[in-house]
Amino acid sequence: MATFAKPENALKRAEEFINVGQKQAALQALHDLITSKRYRAWQKALERIMFKYVELCVDMRKGRFAKDGLIQYRIICQQVNISSLEEVIKHFMQLSTERAEKVRTQAKALEDALDVEDLEADKRPEDLMLSYVSGEKGKDRSDRELVTPWFKFLWETYRTVLEILRNNSKLESLYAMTAHRAFQFCKKYKRTTEFRRLCEIIRNHLANLNKYRDQRDRPDLTAPESLQLYLDTRIEQLKVSTDLELWQEAFRSVEDIHGLMSMVKKSPKPSLMVVYYAKLTDIFWVSNSHLYHAYAWLKLFTLQKSYNKNLSQKDLQLIASSVLLATISVTPYDQKYRASHLELENEKERNMRIAGLINFTLDPNTESREVLSRGSLLAELNNKGLIACVSQEVKDIYHLLENEFLPLDLASRVQPLLAKISKLGGKLASASSVPEVQLSKYIPCLEKLTALRVLQQTSQVYQSIKIESLLKMIPFYDFSLIEKISVDSVKYNFLAMKVDHLKGTFHFGNVDIESEKLSDHLCILAVSLNKAWNMISPPVNKEYKLGIKYNLVEIIDKEHKRLLARKSIIEKRKEEHERQMLEREREEESKRLKLQKVTEEAEQKRLAEEYHRREVLRIHHEIEERELQEAQALLLEAQKGTKKKGKKPLLEGEKVTKQTLIEMALSEQLKERQESEKKLVRLAKTMDYMERAKREEETQLIEQAFKHRLAEEEILHEREQLKEIELSRKHHAGDLQEKNRLARMLDHKHIFQQRIVSHREAEHNRLKTEREDKIKQIVTMRKHERAMKRKLLYYLKSEEERLTREREAEETRKREEEETRKKEEAERKAKLDAIAEKQRQRERELEEKEQLRRESLLRKQEPLPRPTDPAPGPLSSESLPASPAAGKYVPRFLRERSEGQKTAPTLAPEPDRWSRQDDRPPQSGNDRWRSDDRRPSFGAPRASSSSWSRTRN
């Protein structure tokens, strides 16, 4: 770790490293300087160093280094110059954003490049295998490797800055700005995973802020500025979550906003509340909570009407229409019918929670399902006069669905109104928080409500109805949807009905005599009959007893009214008593809370004063103990000095202060210094005299020793020179003998050298020839391989073309065969249809003939008139059968009838042989119609079935 005398030296060293291309070394040098404990005091040079430091971190994408450096710099300038930290963080975010945008402009396919599910996740194993196996990387993969790391670093930058700025009252605005930029980053690039993580981070920051209330520089949420910043951040979070369609995160954002608003008693700005309720309408609509959606629209309408002075009449009418349509789109029955106790309790808690979110006060002791209901909401709309503000189409459809009784043509009247309503809507010019209102989204709910109203009103009029008739009454639904709606209404006890698929009818439940619906009809009928009776026979004065009777009736009515009034007074008194009790309990609770708060504040104040007093005492004790220790140390040093010099030491029991000891120590030190200086002067003089006498005596002895040493060195030099000459002569003689000995081997040496050179030259030529032959063989082999490869490729190509042609020919043949088969099938089907039609025609002719024959037989079998009846007179010639001609066949029953009429007209006629011969009774007309009713539900026509039954009978 390098150390620098000044921070400027570290900056110069870093620039030198950057100039030679060693950015890592420069970053490490600046990091060591920033994290060093020597430079804890803020100075202007440290700000320049931080600018250079964050630039290096951005260039090298070192997020960890940037976080460490910013944390250390925050510690340095927290209490001195916090604006410097703000400037450094802004510069850091600006650099990160510019680099990410620069890389984004360089990449040509950003959507493919950012196709990463999680920016914080590492590379998957399959991605690594693909990057190593594939020879050439595709454009998408290169873009991903180029763009994704920079966007990961930008996301890490936002997280780092939020972590550094959290829970700091001096940097609240910068924290809010960073959060807004992070939200826009997630919205721009559709980063849903990072948005959820960002919301969780901000939520944890607020939770820690409320948990640790004794932190230094903690933001005060009761301050209007701080609360406004936090609310703006949560509102932006809500907007982005709805734009990204993250509805669960949007609902959690709504809960965060409600929690912030409940912390303080002051209500936020109306503009924020308008955005809040506008987003609530979208959330409740997506979650199919139509009742809460309508309540949110009502709150939004109230705010716009009260605070938006620029709201035009058209926009007000459109918002009011949305409120009314959202209200009547709620299903008119309770979906918690026959639910368990646990489900009802959960529903009650949910209603309380949602009521808190929409700022609707509920009494926890009452049944919340009855308060938050469709009926109560419609009553509130009527009380506020909102229905007068809606458009005429919406008003008409409201009256048709809620007030009119038109079971036969209700749907036909509602349908054109729905077509008009679907065209209403558009952008609101004077309500910027509600950008657009579309009434067409309520059309499915209104159609469902229309179907329910038709079923409900039909059940009051009819006991059963055919499915075809009901489908004509509800033209915009088919049978499956109507059946589903009917099942839901029966499930939740809205209607009592069943479907008979065999007969194709709807059967409505039996209504008891005591039921409300029938009692209403009976009351109306009784009133109408009473009016008619009074009109027919007006009442007259009866006798005295009847007057007494009428007086008794009046007395009973008065008594009944008095009892009802007394009951209402008792109920009002009970309610007033309960209200007073509740107010008394609230007052007592508020007094108790105030007293508890005052007690807690007094206790906290007492504890703070006690803590401050103890701290002051502790500091005083520490100062006294430190002074006492220093005085004892000085006392010990003074005693040691007095013992060495032989002076009288100070007594231990004598009271000595620190100031006295300091003065004594200073005087003793001064005396010792003076005495030591005098001793040094005397010692210097003595040493001077001694050195001078010693040198005067040494002069003669030094000269004698030098002359003696010079003579000895001359003798030694001559002796060494003679030895060197003798040794050189001996070496020269030995070298001459060695040369003469080796001279006779010179010829052999030349011969051996020549043989070695010639052998190596021949070996070189042989290897060269072999190498050239091998190269020729390789060239020939490669030429042959290329030729074979070309032939193989040509063969494969021709074979592939042949197979393609054969496949196309086979497909053509199959297609022609299929067309031929279809044509033959169509012809065969046409022939079969013609044969079937002829068969049906033949059967119809046979049935007609059989019917005519039966009718003729029935006319002939009519009985004779009774004797009691008036005489019809003699038979005419037209009624009797003509006398047969000669040789013509006459049936037996005709012959017998004619003979009987001539001989015995009173005898009973002979039974017809075509009539029934068994003991079973003949089938009546009712049975015949019953047999007609037993027809199949599907398949054969109705006429053929009935004729076949008659033929069988």
C-alpha cells in the first residue's frame, strides 16, 4: 500500500499510470488513498480525486471499487461538505448512463441484445457451451456480450447509489432523483425482474428507517418536504408498475403509499390522490374486483369535481358516466353465499383492508359486506346527485336495468344503447392524471347484467319457458353462456331455476305464498281489485254497529302506529346511548393516550437529562483520574531525581498538585542542563590538552617506523621479481616440447576431417532427394483427393435433385389422387342424398295413402243413430253403397251391412275386422298427443316421428 504526503501526489501518480496504460494500478493507488485513515479531513483535492476515481471505475466497470470509495468519501464529507458527495454521485451516474447509451447506439439490435431475464444472474452453462462450441458468434450474441455488461453495470450503479444515500436527511432529493431514474430505466427497457428488486430495496430502506429511529441524520417523515419526496417516489413506482402490467407490485405500491399517508395526519396533495385513485381503478378492474373499482371511481370523481377548477363539463360527464357504469357492472348478488365462517372472516378483513386503501371508513363492529355493497353505492350516488351528471345513454341504460320491468324486450332496448356507449370515451383534456376513459370495457359486464335482469323478470312472470324463446329475448348470448350465467345465479341464491335439456325448456322455481315477490304481486292485485270494487259499488253509511267496527279499526291502527313510534323512539334512544358510550370511550381512550404520551415524553426527558448528567460526571471523573495519574508519574520521576542527587525526597503524604510538580520538574531540568553544559566545557579543555601532548610525543616515533618499513619493502620486491622470471622460463620450455610431440598427428587429423565432411554431405543429399519424392507423392495424392471430392459432391448434388424430383412427382400424384377421391366422394354423397330423398318421398306417399285409408275406414265404421234420437229419415242413395254390378267383387262386410239394413235394421252391426280385437282400451286423443311428445331431442324431424307413432298404434 503506497503512502503519499499529499493527496495531489496520488492524483499525479494515477495520471502517470493512466498515460502508460496501467488503469488498474491507477485505480488501486486512488483506492488506497481514499480508504486510508490518514486523510479523514475533507479538502478540495479529495473531490478531484473522487472524480478521477469514479471515471476509472466506470471505464473498467468496477462497481465494487466504486461502492467502497463512495462509502469512504461519505464518511469524510458527511459533516463538512455534503454537497461534494452529491456532485460526485451525480457525476458517477451521468458517466454510467452516457457509457450505456453510447454502447446502445453502437449495437444495432438492442431488443435482442437485452434479451436477458435477470441482469444480476451469471452466465448459464448452456450459454458458455454454445459460445465455445460454435465457430462463429452470431450478431445477437455479440450484441449481448457488448451491451448487456454495460447495462448490468448501470443497474449496479443505481443500486450502489441508493444504498449509499439511504436514510440520509441531507440527500433526500438526490435519493428521490436516483429512484426516479432507476424506475425510468426499468420502464424503458422492460426490466420487470429488476423493477421488483428495486421496489423491494426501497421498501426495505423505509422499513429500516422506521425500525431504527435513533440513527444520526435520519430523515423525519413528519416534515412536509420529506413526506412529499417519499410520496412522489411511491407514486412514480405505482405508475411504472402499472405501465409494466406488474399488478401485484402495483398493489404493494398502493399499500406503501397508504402506509406513508397514515403516518402523518395531514392529507397529501389532491394531485397525488388523483393519480393514486386513477391507478387503483386499473388495479381493481384487472383483479375483477368491480365493487372496489366503482368505489375508486367515485373517489376520483369527488376529487376531480372538488379540486380541479379547469374540469370541463364534457370531461365531468365522462367521468360520472364511468362511475355509474362501474357501479351497475357489479354483479347484483352476493358471491359469498353459503360460505364458511373462515371465508366470511377473511372477506371481512379484506373489506376492511381495501376500505382503508380507498379511504372509506368502516365500523369494525358492523358487517362490512353490507356496507361495501352495490346497493349502498347506488344509494350514495343518488344522494350525491351524480346520476344527473351522466350522459343520456348511460342514464337510459341505468333506468332500464335498475327501475324498469320489461322481461320480453329488455335486451332489445338495451342493445342499441350498448352500441352507443361503446363509442363514447376518449382523452380528457382537463384531467391530466386520467389520460383516457373508455366506456367500451363495461360492455361485457352490462350484457351479463342484462341477461340476469331478463332471467330475474322472466322468473317473476313465467313458470317455464322454451330455450328458443329465451335465446330470442337475449340476442347477444348463446345457450352455453346463458346456462353458465344461470348456474352462477342459482349457486349464489339469486334465482331458483333449472334447465330441462330433454324438453328444451327453462323451469323457474316454485315461489311460496309468503315470499316477498308473490306478496308484492298479491298486494298490487288486492289494491287494484279494491279500487275496482269501490268504483263499481261506492261505500254507503251503514248502521251504528258497523261504525263502531270502523272506529275500532281506527283505534287499532292508531295503537299500532303509537307502538311503532314508541319502538322507533326506543331504538333511537338505544342508538344515542350507544353513540354516547362510544364517544365517552373514545374520549377516555384519547385522554389515556394523551396522558400516556405526556408521561412517556416526561420519562424520555428525564432519562435524557439523567443520561446527560451521568455523561458530564463521567467526563469529569475521567479528567480527574487522568490528571491524578499524570501527577503520580511526575511525582515518581521527581523522587527518582532527588534520590540520585542526594537531595531530600518529597513526602508521600504531602499534598502535591499537578501544577507544582510541573514547575518543580521544569526547574530541575533547567538546573541539570546548566550543570551538564559546564561539565562538557571542562571536559573539552582537558581533552584538548591531552591530545596536543600525545601528538608531540608521537611525531619522532612515526618517522622512524616509516624508514624501517620502506627498506623492508624494497628487499621483498627484488626477491619476488626473481621468482617470477624463473617460473616463466620453465613454462616456455614445456610448451615447446608439447608442440613437437603433437606435430606428427596433423596429417591424420586432416584425413579424418575430410572423411566426416564427405559422409555428412552424402547423407544430406540422400535426405533431400527423399524429401522431394515425398512432396511429389503428397501433391499427387491431394490432387487425386480433390478430384474424388468433386466427383462425390457432383454425385450427391445430382442424387439430391433426383430425389427432389421424385418427391415432387409423388406429392403431385397424391394430390391428384386426393382430388379424385374427394370428387368421387362428393358424387357418391350426392347420389346417396338423392336416394334418401326418394326414399323419404316414398315414405311420405305411403303415409298419406295409409292416412286416407284409415280416414275412409273410420267414416265407414260410424255407428247408427240411437232409438231415442230423432229419426234421421231413410238412407239416401248416396250414403248406401251402390249395388254391385254383375261379376263385380263386393267385400263381405258391405254385403252383410246391406242385408242387415234390409232385414233387421235394429240389429247391431258386425264388428270391423280392421278394429282392435284385444281387450285393451283404445288409445285416446290425449295418449296420441302424449306419444307425439315422446320424440327424440335431436335428429329425426318432428312430422315423420309422429306419423310413425300413429302407424305403429
